[in-house]
Amino acid sequence: MKVVIADDEPLARERLRLLLAEHPDLQLVAEAGDGRQALHACAEHDADLVLLDIAMPGIDGLEAARHLAAFEPRPAVVFCTAYDAHALSAFEAAAVDYLVKPVRAERLHAALERARTFVAGRDHNAAAGRDGQGKQRTHLCARLRGSLRLIPIEDIHYLQAEEKYVVVHHARGEDLIEESLKSLEEEFGERFVRIHRNCLVARHELVELRREPDGHVHAILRHGKQPLEVSRRCVAGLKEIVKRL
């Protein structure tokens, strides 16, 4: 298995590195000091297993795990943390095990066996999708030729479905993500509003609704390059939202 270690403490990474050296079938492909680096490393190396700390700067381990759950193939996640208070959240994020520091060799061995079982069977349950995302993510993750781009949610202007992808229109351009518009609406319904069956718009981006001579209604966005079509069934609800802006 290809393994990534993600921990902001160098000594913790060193301990895990030494413990992993006792398992010749494992290949340590990268180390990371935060969640962002961990995601990039997993995308670059197609990691099978991530040993993931929870309390890290920027994107923490729990959010990183929610992003990793969308990777294909999906890596096994084992949390390694100094606190046991996050155990429930960890398993809600679909971790295969949860280790409390200092990590003991026998506990790591048991976790590795769980990870091997997960990796061996993940092709059979790949259709299960992403599990346990009780907490909203702060970023969306776009895969780019073996790497990835993390897009802050607050930078997104609107989301538009195109075939099996969703185009994320944001402050720095456009990116494709392999998520459904419906799942994004369920996760970020307080931030985005549906204006059409194929489009969600950030509420703070709405400026006005404009009715054209042909009767069609379009949404004018604060940072939009062009008006976006509004479906008839969405018009009434959008008018109330625009009134409160």
C-alpha cells in the first residue's frame, strides 16, 4: 500500500515513519504538515492509506477526510490524534480506525489490517459515495491531471451542472468537479440558492432579477459576466430573497 503521513508535528511524523518501516509491504510516498498538503500528496501519488492528524492548521484532518472520501479510488483514512474527543466525528468521516498518540505499534498494526481490508474491498463499495458529511466543507476540490485545486466556498459565484460535471465559477476562474448539484445544494443550502434545475447561485452574488421582453427572467450577479436564466418555478422564491438583500 502507498501511504501518506499528515501531521503538523515533525516528531509525530518521525514516530509514524519508524513504525511503518516495520511493514515491508508499505511504501511511504509523502509526508504533509497540514490538510491541504495531504490532499495534494494523495492526488499526486494515488495513496491507498492516509495517517491523518486532526488538529492541523488551515484545512484540518476532519475536513481533509471529507474531501478524500470523494477521491477515486478512495484512500483509507486512519486518524492519529492526541485527543479522543473527536472519535465520533472521525468515524462519521468514514475513517477505518482512530489512534490516540503516542501511537503504539500493536494499535497501528491493527489499523493497518483494517486499511488493507478496506483497500481490498473498496472497488465493491465505491458506489456508496461520500459518507458522513455532517459538517460543511470550507473548500471544494477540483482534480487536475493528477493534482488538485482547492476552491474556498466563499469565493464561489455560482455552480452550473454540465452533463456529469459541475462547473464551479469562482473568483479566479472556472473549474470542473465530479459532484452532483443536488448534493451540493443539500450541503450548502444556506449559502447557495437554486435559480434553475442546472444552477445554484451564491446568495450574496444576487443583485436583481430582470424580466426580458420575451417574458423570461434572468438573475444579475455581482460578479457575473452575463445574466443567468431563472426557471419560472424559482422566480417567486428568488424575488423574496432579493428583497431581503
